[in-house]
Amino acid sequence: MNVRIRYFASIREAIGHGSETLSTRSGTLGALRDELIARGEPHASALARGKSVRLALDQEMSDEGAALREGCEVAFFPPVTGG
């Protein structure tokens, strides 16, 4: 299936671009994250396990168990604090 991936803030800076379309067999957000990490650098360090990364599916905050669907939009971003 094809998914659109968007990267924000420090993750976008580390990866070097803000979005891409990817053909994937991953069924969940967590599996997609692992697939991207397996690409190697810069994805491996930007999305590494143990790093705090927030995920959204079709512009709604989601956990790694959320199911992907054809044409969905996935977003990766660091936690944001305000003040």
C-alpha cells in the first residue's frame, strides 16, 4: 500500500526533507517506524527506539498499534512543550 509520510521539527531536519510517499507492507504505525529505522541513517537515529517520537495517523494522535490503510497520512514529530 502507498502511504504519505510527513516529518516535523527536529526529525525533519535530521532526515533532510519534510515528506515522502512510500510503498509499504507494514500494517501498523509501529511496523512502519521499524521499516524506516531499517533503512539506516538518517532515519535510524531520528526515529530510533528509546527516542521519544510522537505519531499521528490522518492528523489524529495515534499509538504504534494503529492500522495503516491505503493512502493514509502518517506524521512523525518530537514531543512539543509550550509555555
